[in-house]
Amino acid sequence: MRSRSSLSAAGTLCAVLLLAPLGAAAQLPELPSLRVSGAPAFVLLGVSPASVDRPSSPTDLGLDLADRTGVFQSLPRDFALETSPYWLLGHPRLTWRADSVRSLGQSMARTFAISAASAQLGDASTPSTGVSLGLRVLPLSGRLAPRTMAQLDTIEQALGRENELYFRRFSDERARMDSALTAALRQLRGAIQDPGTLAIAQAAIAAQYQGLKQQLEARIFADSSYRAQIAAGRAQRGPVIPQRLGPMLELAAASMWTYPDAVWSRGRYQRAAVWAALSYEGPKVTPVLLLRFQGQASDTLPTLLDVGGRLIRDGANWGVSLEGVWRHPLTSGFDNLYRVAGMFEYEVLPATWLVGTFGRDFQTQRSGSVLAQLGVKITVNAARYAPPEH
């Protein structure tokens, strides 16, 4: 019985190696995010284009670059890097259908992000470098939009047709190889009784048929007519920009330190902030509400409470928005302040967005109170979801 059981396992293994649909090598496309959301570390430094950011799922890796004076005539000195640990790891069993709706725990795990940022905050006479670290998470991250789900479903069906094309074109050769495999396993079972020897022979057959499978795969993908049919099908599938709709809730926190003359030993803790942003992501228009608390290390600076909102209008590769923030000092002796700004975003290259801001900052009497910024946001993503099973 042991020999028969081992032989059955070997036959199953060889059959899986031989008959696996080779077209499954074509996986679902990489799914770039709509934009890189403003990293909390960047917001706290005061150089983020938007003070009220739209909650959205973090990308695998995102880079924010901001330029406030040189119009990109030199390398920007203000930048932020943000990454989502969950998406940096492989998730071979996660399908897009399983991620279309998330539980509270799933949403927090898949949106937790860490950010770090640096900015030049001083001037020529008193140079100072600001460094900030931030965290953010979305307990609520909406659901996949029906349009996105339809696009992914279409791609799944197309990948299934690729597999069917393979089986249709090479069924005769596959049948001959299957017959040869069955005969070899039958002969092996009758010729070898010793379990150890049988196991070695089974491993040899598995290796042999793995090689035959690879040769078959090479011939399939080298066939010009097959390649042309596959290429024609894939050319009809454009890039998929996943959109999540519905309620979004983002919780974030960040801390900031300054280093006069960029000297480490002179570094001082400056401030920290925690905030919440609530939005309802619509197909075209998204309103966002913000509540932020900011504490200062210095006794001469006030503890602040920010309340604000932002209205965003989106197109396929562009976005415009208007935001307003009212700042209320919780420390006596300070006046209320407000900030108003308009922003635009335009996708100049795949996964690369040009971001511009114009408006007035909180302190209208100081240098830099006129908001006139240009920025670039870049995303780097790996394949999000596992290929469909057919």
C-alpha cells in the first residue's frame, strides 16, 4: 500500500507539472494608486502643498518633492518618502475580489504607512534643517468602485481566454505527453517494489517531465501566431487605476525636530501633531473634513487646534481642489488664523503627478505667506493582487 500511495502522489505531482495552464503566467496588471497622498511627516513641516489631504490607500512606495522658490531650476531640498509595509511584502493569495471590501482590521493593516521628510526651514543667515517622522492608518478605506471591478473582471476573463487558447492549440501534444507519463508511471509501479528506490525513481520522472513542460512552454511562447493573438488581446486592456469609493477615515500623527546648520548635536524637538480626516469618496467629487491638534515644545508658541475642509474635483488624469483651514490657539494671547489655497494635480507621466498650489498661509505678515508651490509626486508599485485561477 505504501508503494501504491507513493506512486499515486508522484503521478499527481507530474500531472500538475505537465498540465498546469501556461497562459497563467500572464498576471493581473500592476495597479498604481490614484496619487501619493501627502505624507504626515511632510504636512507637519509645513511644506506640503495641501494642509487638508484626501484620505486614500497608501502606495507601496511614494516620493513627494516640493519646490517653493527655484521652479525646479535646482534639485528640490524639501522631500518626503512614504511606504506601506503591508504592500512591500508579497501576498500571493490575495485577490482583488478579496480586497474589494475590507474589515476594520484588514483596512488598518493594508493602509498603515510610515513617512519621513526633510525640509530647509531657515534662511541664508540662520540655516536650519527640519526632519519629521509620521504614521497614518485608515480604519475606513471604502470599497472598490464598480468601474474598477468591471475592469478587473474583464482582465480575468481575458486571461482565461489566453489559457483556453493554449489548450486549444496544443491539446494533441499535451495528450501524447499525458499518455507517455501514464505509461511510464505504470511501468515504474510494476518494476520497483522497494519504497526508497521507488521514491528516487518518482523524483527522476518529476524532473524529466518538468523539463518537458518547460520545453513545451518555450515552444508555445515562441510561436508567432500564438504571440500575435495574445498581444492583440492585451493591447485592448489599458492600465487599471483602482478607485475606492465611500467613507474614508484617516488617523495620523507626526513629530518634528530642527537642526540648526544641519548639526546633529544641536537638534531640538519642536512639535508633534495628531489628526483625523473624514471624507466621502465619490466618482468625481470628494469632500474632506479635518480636525488636527498640534502641540509645541516651546512655551512661547501656542498649542493649536485646526479645523478645515477641502473639496476635490477629479478627472481621469487631473484634479483641482479648494481648501480652507481655521486655526484656533488653545493658549491665551494668540489670535485665530486661517489658510485658503487652491490646488491642481496633473499626471504628466504614468505614476508621476505635477502638483501646484496658490493661496495664502496662516501668517500673512511673514515671508512665505503667499503660497506658490510646485511639486512632483511619484509612486512605485509592485503587482497588488494574485492572478485569477482558471
